[in-house]
Amino acid sequence: DIQMTQSPSAMSASVGDRVTITCRASQGISNYLAWFQQKPGKVPKRLIYAASSLQSGVPSRFTGRGSGTEFTLTISSLQPEDFATYYCLQHNSYPYTFGQGTKLEIK
Amino acid sequence: EVQLVESGGDLVKPGRSLRLSCTTSGFTFRDYAMSWFRQAPGKGPEWVGLIRSKGYIGTTEYAASVKGRFTISRDDSKSIVYLQMNSLRPEDTAVYYCSRDGEYYDNSGYPIFGFDHWGQGTLVTVTP
């Protein structure tokens, strides 16, 4: 199985901050990576697909980059509604696997 | 508008069976692969399995944790995907989500660009 190592597992930040979350794959996955945002009690919401393509309707402050084994999700200027848990998902190889998640909290 | 609605979740005892349904609308269901995910309380999501479209012979893939116990099927005439769960275990307790996977496939048969729409989930609790 491909392991997705996501970091950090948690972070505190302030409104307006720029934050970056990283996912590293245990082997190359090309660009078969998606990023999701999940708020408590809610359904995961796709933000980014194909590593760097922005889901329609998602604010442009979200940017995905990377290919192969290293990927990042950057939020350029945090807004109050961005405080949530973020997951990466690889779908290059079965079983699909998620990162452990990054809980983004308000400082 | 694309919609996915899961149903069938329940409280069951270990060893029992349950069938979940995911009723969809708003898109050409037969053209898409469909995936099931689950999320145990306080944990991250986990992929359960998928079923390809009939154009890819409707083949299935499963996570090792459910292979041999769970079966995914689809009824394109009703736009429904099913998850048949047998020999349930306490560790299967989770909210189960269906998600629209890809409409297109790469050269290796992997659906691409999926997971843009999810259902609201249905809770399965397995307890003695």
C-alpha cells in the first residue's frame, strides 16, 4: 500500500496567515492526488484534484502543487471559515489512501 | 444538481449483514465509477472500495480490510450503487459515504478526477 505522510498533524494560525500543508507519498503517484476539507460533522469537500486543479467554487486562496511524491496545499490568507481538518488522498494505486489529516485551529 | 443519498445504516450485532444504498441523481450515473468511503468516530476517512462503470465491465476493487466480506454492485437503471456488508465486525462501525468517482479512466483502468460529490453519509454501528 502507498503510505501518505501528512504534516503537520495540527497547527494554529491566525486569520490572514499563509499556511502550507504537506503530503509525502511512499512511492510516486504522478498527480493522482486530491485535497479535502472537512468540518466537524460534515462531509469531506474536495478542494483540489489532479494535485493542482482547483475545484469549481473553491476560493483561489487555495493552491495545490506537486507531483510524484511530494505535494503541498497552501492557503494564502486564512479566513475564519478555513479552520477545519484537511486530508490528502492518493488514487494512483489500490487501495486509495489518505493522509492522517491536519487540524487547522485558530490561534 | 448532482445528488447522492445513502441509506440503510443501522445498529447491528457482530456477524450480521447489512446493505447500504446510494441513490443518485443529476448526472449520467452509468458513465461513472462510484466509490464507497467510511469514517470511524474521531478518525480520518478510509476508502472502502469502488465499482467501475459498465463500460469498464463494472469491475470492483476493495480495501484489504473488507475484501471477501463486502461487495459493491450497481443498478444503472435505477442510478443506485450498493454496498453489501457481511460478517460485520465492531471495527466496521463508521459513517459510510458514497462518492462519485471518475467518468474517465487512465491507461491502467484507474478512474480519474473523481470525488467531487459525496453523499451525506449513513451510520453503521456494530456492537454486541
